[in-house]
Amino acid sequence: MPEPFDIVTPETIREGRATDAYFERTVETLDHAGKNPHVVAEVTADQFPTASFEVFAGIADAARLLAGRSIDVDALAEGRLFDGGPVMSIEGPYLDFARLETALLGFLSQASGMATNALRARRVAPDASLLSFGARHVHPSIAAVVERSALLGGFDGFSHVAAGELLDREASGTMPHALVIAFGKGNQEEAWTAFDEAVADSVPRITLCDTYSDEVDEVLRAADALGENLDSVRIDTTGSRRGDIRHIIREVRWELDARGREDVEVFVSGGLDPDALRELRDVAAGFGVGGYVSNADPVDFALDIVAIDGEPAAKRGKLSGKKQVYRTDDGGHHVALADTDSEGEPLLEPLLRDGELVREFDLDAATDRARADAAAVDFA
């Protein structure tokens, strides 16, 4: 038998063993004392609105984790933007979910951070084609989380094959430098032509044009080699050799146009962030964005008890009492106690009732929601 990877299994997560040790001690202590209080616990990043919005993601995995337990859960919709107050509220016997806190926060925190950066990239380059190239920067067991988060933020596609199978989306991509190098220096045309002959007709012909020589030289050689079959060229020049990348892309575009190849688009990848996208969005048709999304800082969520046996209760620094959050007409985010009247659209909606899932998940709808919400709150 091959040695197993260092991966916590889905069964371990569902059973509540993917937890911090002090939750195990908490359960032991409460069992010993014969206590299992009925609580309301809320997931929050900030107590009050901050005007610094983030995208709520990871809710589908969170729902799978919490399902089947004697609890009620309300939560924001996937793709909703928030800047304070609870994003999720759990009500029920504390011991039914105490061990799940570590995994629950992990599901929500990392996905929300990645989706937030993906949306930020999309807002900077609204008309460009955006592909997620970041799966190589994370543990392969969460590649689908990366790619789903990128799609939620508005990306057009991603590169990871297994993630595509899981998400029922076809992976996209071009070609690596390794393919060109395998044919030897000076033989780039052989590599590009072999690719054109080998892959399915449905695969766009996007040639990598910066392996050995000047980018303009390789681009024009690719255009000659593939002729009308060439859809796009990719420039992935490393930062150490890049120079003025905007000037390089403009020169590539100019020389293609001068030869009547306006149909060939220019695709750029390699260490791109919103500043780079902003600089290049008017000279390139598409971008491959990697670490900016996959390496995003997780949202600093916490889960805190805010009511116990029907009475407000919270630790210092946390707001007691069950709450509701609202989107106001001016795009604001308002937090109020759940049993009070407040203006605006209530955002915490039923997710589980007595452990049964009462909501469907639609990634395309969530993406549309994030885009609309970003416009409403002027997200940047």
C-alpha cells in the first residue's frame, strides 16, 4: 500500500475530529457536569459595520458539515458582501456542534478570503477574460475550493482538471514552458504545431511565446506557424526579465495588427494582482491570475455564543443577543437585534431547520449576487 498523504479525511471532518483540543476538553467537561445548554452562537469577523466589504463563501461545505444535527442555522446567501455583524447564526444544544467550530471556521474563512480577492480582480478588469491559475499554490486537496471561490468572484474559468470534474466545469489552460522546452531551443514552431495537431478542436489554440527569444519574435513566428488556427498568444515573462511589460504587450499587439492579425488576442499571466491588471487591462484581452486569489488572507471569522437558555450572554468585546443584518437602500450594512424592527433587506436567511437543509446552492446565481452587491456597496 502506498503511504497516505497528510490529508484529514472528509469522514474525520464530519465526525468532529478535525477540531482543536480544547473543544474536546470542553465536551468532556460539560458531559461530566451534565450540562448541554441551548445556545445561540454567531460567526462574525467584525461586530459593527466597517465599510470594508468582503465576500461570503464556503457556505455549501459549512452546510454539509452542520447538516443532520438538532440545530437551526441562518446564514447570508453565498456571494453576499458583508462588512460587520454575523454571517451565520447557529441555535440549538451546544454539544451538538461544539466540536465543529474549527472546521466550520476553516470552511468559511479561506473561501471567503479567496472569493473576495477574485471579486476585486474582476472589478478592476471587468471586460477581460480571467482564468484562475492558482491551484498550484495550495494543497491539492482544496483545489476545488480555490476554483469555486474564483468563479464566485467572477472569473471565467480555471485550470485545475480534478476541480473541474468536481464542479462540473471544464478546465481551461494554454501550454507550459516545459512543452516548448521538450522540443528543444529553436524548435518552438514544432511545439506549437504539435499542440495544434494533438489537442481537441474545442481547445483554444493559445501559444506560449516567451520561452527562448524576444516576445514579439515568438508571437510572429507562432502566427506564421499556426496561421488562422491561432486564437491567442500568452506572455508569461518572469518578473526578473520582464522590464516594461506594458510596453512589451503594446508592441506585441502593434506587430500583430500590422500583419492583419487583429483576430489574435493577447493573454498575460505571471504574478498578477489588481495593480498589474489595472495597468494592462486596456492592452490585453485576458489574464491568468494565480497567487493573488489562492494565497488570499483568510477572513478572520470567529464563532461566539451570544445567548444561552434564552438570555443574552457573551464574552467581553462581543455583542450579546441574537442578531439580524440588513442591506439598506443606500447600500449600507446594518446590524440590529433579531427581535427589533429595522429598515432594509434582512440578509440572514434559513439554511438548516432541525438539521435539514432548506436552501439550494447555485454558483451562477451566487456569482451574479456578488456582482450586483459589489455595485450596490461600491466594492473596491
